[in-house]
Amino acid sequence: MITVTINGAPRQFNAPLTISELIVALDLTGKRVAIERNGDIVPRSQHAATPVADGDQFEIVVAVGGG
């Protein structure tokens, strides 16, 4: 079990995962998201290769279109 903080709220996950898997777990698949991990922006090209570690802090922003 790992615990991470997402947008200020603690969340627990059963197994280690990557940022891509975190996006799926948070139901954000297909949405335009910007992810900051421990103060650093993670480029979309690195989501599948970046592991989520116990204690990580994330800020996740979802782009919303409008006019």
C-alpha cells in the first residue's frame, strides 16, 4: 500500500504504479492534464516511465475548454 497526496488530499493505492496508471485510477484518461510531482512538472512523454512512490505529492490540473 502506498500513500500519496493529490491536490492536497491523501490517497492510498494498493500497488506501486506509474503516473500513466495513476491517471487511469483517477478516471482522467483522455483528458488534458498537467502533472506536477514533488514540485517538478512531469512531461506527458514521461508518464508511462515515471513511478509513483510512497509519499509523493502531486498537483494535477485538468484543462477545461470553453468560450
